Amino acid sequence: MATQIPKELETQAESGQAVERRTVVQGIGAAVAATALPKFGVMTRSTALAAESGPVKIGFIEDYSGNLSVYGLQKLHAAQLAIKEINEGKTLKGGPVGAGGLGAEANFAGKPPTIGIQGTGLPVVNDGGPKDHKDVVFAEDEDVLIDSGDKGILGREVQLIAPDGQSNNALWQQLARRLIQQDKVDVLVAGFASAEREAIRPIVDRAKQLYFYTNQYEGGVADANTFCTGPVCEQQVIPGVSYMVEKFGPRGYTIAADYNFGQLTAAWTRAFAPLVGGEIIGEEFIPLSVSEFSTVIARIQQAKPDWVMTLLVGQNQHNYYPQAAAAGLRLPMVSTVNMAQGYEHRRFKPPSLAGMHNAIQYQMEVPTNRNRAFVKRWMAMFPNDQYIGEMAQNTYFTIHLYAKAVRLAGTTDQQQVKKALESGWTIEAPEGAVFLEPGTHHCAHYIRLAVCDENHNVSFPRSWPMIQAWWLQRLGVNLIRHPEYKQYVPDEDPYFAMFLKNKSKKT
Amino acid sequence: MDTLGLLASILYQFGTNAAFLLLAAIGLVVILGMMNIINLAHGELMMMGAYIATIVTHRGIPFPLAVLLAFLLVAMFGAALERVIIRRFYGHELGALVVTWGISLIMGQGTLLFFGPFMPSIGIPGGSFSLGAYSFATYWIVLIGVSAILIAALWWIYQNTRFGLMARATMQKAAMAEALGVNTDRVYMLTFALGSGLAGACGALLAPTVSISPLMGQQFVAPAFITVVVGGAANVLLGAIGSSLLLSAVKTPVGLLFGAFIGTVALLLTALIIIRLMPNGVSFYLQRFTERRVGA
């Protein structure tokens, strides 16, 4: 493949000149980084590796234009923020220490406690009234960003090479080849839609390229070169559906984007609803190009479900929400993607998203100090941004995680960094602690149930402080002992068929 | 009661599907149907109308006025576009195709640069009402009416005004019209402006129901071209009405029974069959049918 690249382009790329013609985004403060002196032991080791010089190149592909740009631009800004922080000598707390500790569960009062009762003048502390929900109490960090003692990574400036995938799978393949073969990136962070990931994964595997996929997705990717840092079905579908069944009733109706993500997430929903006493009474798959939903709305009205699982992707499909609201369809909704990623509750007039539930891993409203500090840092750098979604946060902590792993490995050599990543990392992300499980290359996440009300305010009535991505473990995947390069689908697990037969049995 | 609701629901969807096709196509009916310019920037003209309507509505201007403003501004933009670029490509169909595609790219990406990936949309005006288990959006009922009014107005302009007469003459035989004293240059400009303005107005009308983003226009391009091409060139207005009703009549029941995806497949299949069996479009047969009746 490399022989097909024109000679002059190749040499230009190696000398770093060709980058001018591309979308190269450098973090601010990069110039300072180049002159910084190494302070850590791990870094003196790296200075011995004379071959590793020049900037650390992070290859990054997302969609900054087209149907999926609503997500891509957030992710680009996340990468820019992380790289700026790394170049300024900052890192997120955490290290190869395992899953870390959790807080204690307690009842929460509806209002904060107040001192003194009006009119009495007595110095009494009341308890804030009736306890209206349960949650987890933990010592809250003010912020999780600390000094790394390293400007850049191992004293080298970090550079972002971020071409636009334009929501076009064929272009994604070209760009992935270019980043790997011409730019020779040290790490590839890329992919929104599962179709995009599956389009570039064979290229990644041929080159044994270290690759991070930061999206929420349907799960099942067992690939020795790929690290999946977003949440998957077992972490979101089961908590979300169990809450819906408990609160609104057993009958669900799924509408999903018609590609691998929508199909497989719908399969999870169908298979696992009976486990929590629910049942999927209807399903419809909608092409990404569809933007007119009157037929879909009428079919839902005909089926009369208790709630609707919406797995809608892209700008065209988001039109479902205002159209359904205008047509008077006011059923409770649950999703694994909507609201947390495409911020439909900010883009559409209330009450289009009223009654939306999503067992999210992150969205901008997460009510913790560390997240507020993160949002503040982000908005200082990008004051015009409208929202920070789930995968933007994933991209942010993933790039910090990569920097930490390189520091542990003492080299950007990709095989060494992969080994370093397989050391049981916990990283303190804005969402909470994230644990990268070494054997499956997937992360355990802090999951919160986000609920959108009539006025599009978001609250979090329930949390699950650490849900494992357990399905690949169930299938016996261990990429360290048995490297493989495939995506498992629910059909390969006989238990899915068993669950389906188990209709509406309460567990 | 529920049978009544179901009937109303079917009728409502038939209407909304047809109105959507008609609104998506109406600007293209003028530009492709009459001027034979394959205008690939059609979607972006609709996007421009939607942006104008959304921006001014957010500033507190009433929505109907915003639609009117979208019509005027996009028509002016269309006139300027015709003067500067399009008029150099009359008679070069492929050249016009490429140049309008270029314009669409510049408009789409330019909007992305200036306005960012999103703009909060305006809420759908009007409420909803229900019959049995089914509920309906008032706004779509209004849109069905508006699309009928628009097409009737266009018809009236082309049949009953001096401009309409000159336009029809120019489109039929430009040289002869010019010899008879018609300023064909001006007719071309006005026709393109009218088509652009209509695209802008329809974009504005559909704006509350869609998400406002730089590439939103793309979703209208395929339905617009299918409607106009199936309608055929013999009588573009009659064709657009015929084809939107026909395509909706296929899409609605199939969609209801088998889902939106199969509904869209059925629509495309019907378009394919019609273009294969009636290469002159629906309007050719509709016109022949009406002429025969008048003759008899």
C-alpha cells in the first residue's frame, strides 16, 4: 500500500511539512512544551530512545460536516481541550490502581438543609424536608485536573491531526489510511457511527495501529488493537428499561436507526426487557435519511405502548421529537443515545423531549463539582459552544488516558503503549471514576438516569456508580491471552434466545 | 370511533406525505420544470429560507411574516445568482448541473462556518387534536392547505398574467419570443428568482418541523427531484400535483402496514416504474386525458 503513495508526499509527510495542507490543529502552549525538561524517571528512560523525537501525533477523525456533525464538532473540541491541557502540563487524576472505591448509599432530601426556622429565631438545623430520592454519597473532588510534571507527553509536544470525515464512510477509509501510512500517527482516536468504526477497523488491524473508539455504541467489539472507552448496551439498556418498566408499565415500542447500532441495540432491548418484566410489542427501523415521521407516529399510536425506546441518530432523525410532540404523542421515552449526545433538549423547543429517560454515562448537566469545573474550562476555551455531550467527554478523558499510558510505558511505541493500557487503569473523568478493564478493552462507567421534564430541565433520580461492560467477559473474551479482531453480535450468545422465551417474568 | 380515527389518520398521512413532496418540489418545479436547469442547489435555497425564517422568528417577528420575508430574500438572492452565474449556463445542462452543485457546497459549508452546526429551531405553531386513539398536528393540516394554495397561485400566475404568458412563450421558443419583443433575459431572471423564492418560502414553512442545520437542505433534494421527474415536462404544475398525490397514495398505505422504511422503498420503486413506463411523466398522460375530454 505504501508504494502507492507518491514519493514526494511521503518525504514531505515525514519531515512534517505536508501538514500545512491539512487540517492540523495544535494545542495552545505547544511551543512551551518543546523546551520543557523531563522531570520523571519514566521520562529519562524515554530520552534514551533517540528515534522518538518531534511531536506526538494524535490522529483524529470525526465528522465536522454532514448529517453527523452535531457530534463531531463536540468531539473535536474535546480533543483540542485535552491536548491543550496535556501540553500545559496537566493530567487527570488516576492511574493503574484498579476499580477504586465507591461511596455509601443514602437518602437525599429534596432541598438543602437550612439553619434556623423562620419566625422562631432558634438556631436549629432542619433536615431539608422529606427524603425524595436515594443516591450515592461520596467525597466530591473539587476538580480532577492536576499537574502532570510533564509538558506534553514525555517532554514532546502533542499535535492533533484532525481531517473531516464528512459523515461519509468511504472517505473515512481514505483518511484512516492517510493518517496511518503518511502521517504515521502514534495513536488513532476516531469514530462516531458504528458503520464508520467498522469501515476503518480492518485498516487499523492491518497496520496494528493503536486505536481508541470513544463512542457510546452497541457493544461486542473484541479487537486487540481497539480500546472502546464509551458505554455499551449492558450498561445502559438494562438500567434504562428496568426503570421504565417499574415506572410506566411493561409494554415498550422500539424505533431505531437502521444500521448496525440501531439493529443491535434493539436486539438487546428485545432480549433483556423480559428479564426485568417488560416486553417489546413493536419495532421499527428507520433509514438515516428519513426526516418525516407521520407514519411512524401513527403506527406507535396504533400499538399503544407504555413507553417508546428511541434510538434515533443524526440530524434528519432528530426531527422525530418536535413532530411527535406536535402530533400530540406524549409517551414516556427511553434511549441510550438521545439527549446525552445530540442535545435534542437544547435544540428543540419544550416540550418536544419531555419524558425522555436515558441511562447516561455523561451529559453536561451531571451535578458534581468536578464536572462543573470541567464545563467551566471547556467554555473558557470554546465560549460559543452549545453543549458538551457524552462522547465529547469520552474523547477528553481518553486522550488524557493515552498520555498517562505513554508516560507509564516510557515510549510512544504502540505495542508498548497497548501493554501499558492493559494494566487496570482507573481515570478520574468528569463523569466519575472510569475503569478500563484490561481483558476486554472496555470501560466500567458511572451510570446515571437522566430525565428530561416539561421545561427541558434535566434531573438524575437514580445512579449506578459502576456498571461493568460485562458481556464480552461473559463470552470469555480475553484479548491479552487470546487476541482477536471481531465484533460479537447477540446472535452468537445462546442466552439471548433464552431470555426472549422468558416473556414478562419478573426477576 | 376508532375506525373513524384510523380513517382520519390514513387521510391525514396521505395529505402530509403529499404536502411534504409538493413543498419540497415547488421551487424546483419552476427551475427544473420550466427552465430545464438541473438545480442541485435547490436544497440549499430551502435551507436559506429556513434559516431566514428561524432567525427572524427568534427576533420576535410573527411566523407568517417570516415566511414572506424568506420568500423575498431568497428570491433576491436567486436573481443575483442568475445574473452572476446561472445565465452563463443556459443550454449547457451538464454545466449548469455542476455549477449549481458547486453553489450548493459553498452555501452548505459557508453556513456551517458562519452559523455553526446548529440553530435552535422554532417550535411547531399550533397545537394538536385527537380523534379516538390518534392525534394530529394542526400545523400539518395548515401546510396541506398552504401547499394547495401555492400551487394554485403558481398556476394562476402562469395562465392569467402577462408575465406568465411571456414566460411560457420564452420557455417554448426563446428565439421566437425574443423576435416578438419579449425581453427573454428578464424573463429568465424573474423565473429563476420566483423558483428560488418559492424554495425559500417552502423551506421556511417546513422549518418548524425539521432541525435547522447547514446541510438540512439535502433531505429535500431527492423527494423534490423524484416529484418533478415523475411529474414530467408536458405540464409541470399538473405533473407535480399528479405525482405527489400518486407517490403519497403508494407510500401512505405501504408505510402504515409495513413501516416507514418499506414505505420509502415502495415510493422509489413506483417512481422507477413510472419513469420506465411513462418516460414523459404523469403530466403527459394527464394532459392527454384532459385534452381528449375537452375535444370530445
